[in-house]
Amino acid sequence: MTTPFSRVKGAARKLADMAEGTATIGAAWQRALRDRAISPTRYLAPLVKRATGLGDPPVNSTPKRVVYERGGMKLIRFEPAVRRFRTPILFVYSLINRYYILDFLPGRSLIEFMTQQGFDVYAIDWGTPGAVEQDMTWDDLLGGFVEAAKRWVFKLSGADDLTMYGYCMGGTMALAAAALHPNGVRNFVAQATPVDFKHGGIFTTWTDPEFFDVDSMVDAYGNVPIDLMESGFSMMAPVQRISKWFEVFRRLDDRDFVTNFLAMEHWAADNVPFPGEVYRQYIRDCYQENNFFEGRMIVGGRRVDLRQIHGPLLVLVADNDTIAPPPSSEALLGAVGSTDKTLLRFPVGHIGLSTSSKGPKVIWPKIAGWLAEHSEPLSPG
């Protein structure tokens, strides 16, 4: 039987624990402020792990193997247990963050889901750019790296064509690659991909040439440093950068929520520098002059003409996207030469297309259904 005195002792212990925890969190905040950290993740995440007993989140855990390397780039293969389609999928992700947002957590991984549907899946990991990569051009990137990746996908899968699946800035690059080198591109999926950059949202405002001198930045730094890239994303939601931690400390007993939160923070903090010359042309030809959408972008002496894309097209739009606003992505439908065009919109944000709990229940089955209809089935036996 619990006595009043024992209840008082228990309440006092809880108050003491709360005070100790608050002091510990406050000290971590102070260290982050003192170090002028853009993100408090590396200061606060250890406290969350200690309080919950959770280890590092199991991101990027779908079975895989590296099948090709070129410089810092790796081509990664995710083989299905039972392959149902001859047509493979090649994911092309952005140069800004790591590709594994597509292989987020077990049960919430787009790549895992597609392998479970019987697709032979490949993804490009761009690696970490160094001194060599700072002089890399769009032609090196598309005509060199992406074309080499395609050749290896064909060699390993035994297929003659593939579905090119671009996400975010990776979608912009993949569209340029498909327009310049359409050979072997059977289908194209553009997920949260900025296309018409006059609708580029806050990034179009920030990169206005009146205020942003991209030449001076690249000339000064070479590759664009991680801190500069991360600070830009932090400025999109400066209050949330702090307030979201209050929510996670409030919900420490919800292990699924905490695991998802830590996984997202791990990925968001795992940035890489942006190759300098590619960044220079990206900002100028996309955000500042809209040459990519309007057909004036030159890569390797050739004009990027999106009308050269003729295969089936699937455009995936997030209603709450602030990085690739819906009007920017939807403009692709009228820019390509394809006649088979499908638009799917979902009530999530930019990252939610790949990480939301709606993914395996609502979003990905529709994507997989479209892919199944537009892929060559593998004959039994």
C-alpha cells in the first residue's frame, strides 16, 4: 500500500528528475549557442537517446551492394527477393543531401517498398565532393556520371530500358539528362521536382541576382560549404528549428515518434558540399534566368529541350511543398513532348513524399501501380 509519505517522496523524485533534465537540456542549448551551431542536433540528440534508451536510427538499412564507382559517385543496387518486372528503376537524387531519404527507415522506405513490389532498384550516391569535383560541369555530371550509371543498370539488370526517377534537384538534373540523352529512358517519374523556377518560392527570392552574386560565392569557395547550404534551409523555418525539440522532449515515451524524429535529424544534418561549377550554372540557368524551363540552358554545347522527352511521365506533387512549390512542378506537364502524362498530388510536404506515414499506405501504392502499368513484366521461369 502506498503511504502519503511515499507519494510525497515519489513526487519529489520526479521534480528532481525534471529539474536535472531541464538543467541538462539548458546546458546543451548553451553549448550550441556558444559554438554558433546552425543546428542543435549534435548537442541534443545524445540527450534524447540517453533518455529513451534508443540507439542510432536504422536509416538506409535495405539490403544493397555497390555495383559501380566513378570518382566519389557510387551506383547502388537494391535487388528484390522476387523480381516481377524487367524494367529497372534508377533513382537520381539531389546533390545537396544524401540519397538515403529514399531509404529512410524500415517500413518507411520508398526503395524498400519498390523492391517489395518486385522492382530491380538502383540509386546514385553522389558521395562527398572534393577539390576535383569543384570543376565538374553539368556535362560531366549528365553525359558522364548519369550515362555511365544507365549503362551499368542495363548490364546488370539485363534490360534495354529503365524508369528514371528524379527527386528534388535530382529531378531537375535527371530531366536535363533525359532530354539530352533519351536513349534507354522508357519512363520518367518527377517527384517534388522544381521545373519552372519563376515559381521557385523563397529560393527564387533569395537567389535574385540583385542580391545574390553566385559568381563571387563560387570563386571564393570553390565547392559551396556545408554550413552555407544548411543555413539556407534553417532560415526557411527558424523558429521550428528550436520549437520541434520541445515536442520531442514532451513525447519521449513515444518510441516510434522519437525514432522518426532522430532519423530525420540525422539525415538533415548529413549534408555535403555542393560542386562549385555545377552550382554556378544551376543558380544562374534555373533560379535566376529560368533558362532550364524556357529552353535556353546549354550543357556540353547542346540546348536542354524538355520537349525531347517523349516517354510516359508521372509528376508527383506535394501540396505543402515550399522547396518545389506545386506550380513549379506541375509546369513540367506542358513542357515535355510526352502524350502519356499523369499528375498525382498528395497533402504532404516536400520530404513527406518519401517519409510520411501516408507513404506505404496511400502514396507509394499509387506510384507502384503506375510503374507496374508502364514497365515490362518479367516472364515466369
